[in-house]
Amino acid sequence: MSRHNEEALKTEIRQAIVNHKANACPIAVRLAWHAAGTFEKVSGKGGTNGATMRFEPESTDGANAGLSIVRDLLKPVCANHPEASAADIWTFAGCAAIEFAGGPKIPHAFCRVDHPDGSHCPPNGLLPDATQGAQHLRDVFYRMGFDDRGIVCLSGAHTLGRCHLVRSGFDGPWTQNPLKFDNTYFQNLINLEWTPKKWDGPLQYEDPSGKLMMLPTDLALIQDEKFKPIVEEYAKDQDLFFKEFAQYFSQLISNGAPSPPESVLLDGQASSAELREAAMHGSLGVVKDLASKGADIHEVENYSGRSALHKAAFWGHEGTIKFLLDAGINPNVQDYSGDTALHDAARFGHISAVQLLLPVTDRTLKNKQGQTAAEVAVQYQQDKVKALFDEQK
């Protein structure tokens, strides 16, 4: 997937999880984390491939309580992008949510598929149990292939969000600003005094104000002689925490996923993607050179269904459009929004581009909004473009 399309998808995810109704960044991170946390390095089972949390028994694991909310929030994004798996969208949403909250950019590859049923679900009980201590954390994280540093670093995700009684039985935030991703979680662990909370619920700890909380697994990070120095490092150096968190979280969400397609692209496929990029920028010389060396002008972008002609037409690069048409590219290809290159050219009033495309494109084709290219021109008040359509009647 190109950087441009990743950013477009990220914008849709932001609209789904950060809006006037809610800021669901913390639970989006939890979804990605819990989808990944079932991985077993020895067997290769579990992990993020398959989006198996859609099915029982994984959906009924007590550790996943409440995650149906964010899965539902992301359903419109999944529906709008049938070319991407739910498994990829869940993990990418977790990465994006960390960025939205001020954290580091997480490396992410689009390579997962969705299993059709629950036959691949991992057994319940593989995720960390917050009531336990250091040995339990090692048992769980070592099973996934992490070391002690990874355990401490990934625990830093608790800097986002809070516990809810109705989901986990625990209650309260770890930091004063649970919507900001920073190293405050580690600072609080080291600098505040933590005592058992006196209440009817399970054992958890509170600071002197009674407003913040820590779980037994959190306290284990400063009670264990090997964990504590790592906590102190991250508490002192947020840049170090961000750098290493990006690495460990990327490893976490990659567990169980197939090899990313980017790693096995053939030279011809890579050059075709480069040709589409050049067409988007109107770099005609580069387009001609790549085409002469075997790049496939007809190949469409996996993620968007868009061809080199779409990309040239969107920005009105008539020289590139003419070359592609002369080379035999199909002008009637519709992208995942149902738009042809003519729709794009008409939308933005690219007169010369429309003049090239109109005689060779099926003008009756409609996009997913049920609009022909002429109707798009009317919607966007492109009167000169509409006049060209009228002349062709």
C-alpha cells in the first residue's frame, strides 16, 4: 500500500474513533494488542492474522470484554475498504491511535487475511491476567517471543486509557491524561507511592490522591529487580521509550501475520507502482522510461483499484493522460469508489483532460454514489466541463 493511501485510510480511521461522540484511541490500541496477544511462537498459532475475535470463543474471552464496541466503530471503515482485511484495519487502527494520541509512528504492513469462521480461534486465557505478578508476565510474553525489555516497554501502553468496572472489575486511570501517549505511566510507577486500595473489588493500588491506579502486573514492574531498571530508563527518557515502543509494538502486531506482500514484490510489480506514482505527479519522462522497461501500465493499485490514468486525471496531467491512452490503457476502469478517470477529471474541472477522456470513455458509467461523470461535474459546479458533455450528446 502506498504512503498516500495509508494516510487516506488513517484519516477515515480517525473519523471513526475520534469524533464528537467519543475518543476511542485507547480501546483501539487494546483491540490491536489483544488480537496479537494470543500468539505462540513455538507453534506459530494465534496472533493478528484472521481477525478471529469476530467469533467465539475468542470474542467471549473475559480479557476481551468491551472490544466489540471498537470493532463496531471500525465496521464502516472495513465496509468501505473491501480490499483490506479487518485484521489489517484493526492493527492499523491501533497504530494510528497511538499516533493520534501523540505517540510514535508504528511500522505496519498490510498482509493479513480474515478467516471465515471461528475454527482458527485461539483458546481463551492466553492474554495477561492483571491479578498476577512478574513470573506470569514472563510466561505470557516469552511465549510470544519477547524478552524482559519488551515486557516493560509494551506495558507502557497503559499510559493510554483506564480500567472500567464493567469490563475488567478494576477501576481508574493510570495517568492524569489517559488520552495522551507519553512516558507518564513509567514516571508515576517510579515517583508516586502505591498502596492497596481499600474497596470491595479485586486488589489494585492507588496513589496518595486516590485518583490514579495501578494493577498488580504494573507493580510487578518495579518490584522485580530486572524489570525496575528498565522502568527507570523509560521514566527518564521518553524518546527512548517511543523508539523502542514502536519497534516492540510493530513486532507484537506482526506476530502470526503472513509475510508482507511488499517483501515479495516482483521487479515488474514494483516498477508498475513507481509508474503510477510518476503518473500522479505528471512526470511524463519517468512514465515513458518505466513503461519502456516493462512496467505494466494496466496494473491497478491493490488498495484503491486506481490506475495510472486515474492518478494522472485527478491532477489534470494531460501529457501523461495522452501517452497512457495512446499506449492502450483502458479508460473505463473504475476504482473502489466506482470512479473512472473521467469522473476525476470532471470533478476538478480539468478541461484538457476531459477533452482527451470524453471521446474514449463510457460516459454512462456510474460511481458508488450513482453519479455519471457529467453529474459529478454538475455537483462540483464545473460549468465548462458540463458544457463539454452537452456538446457530445
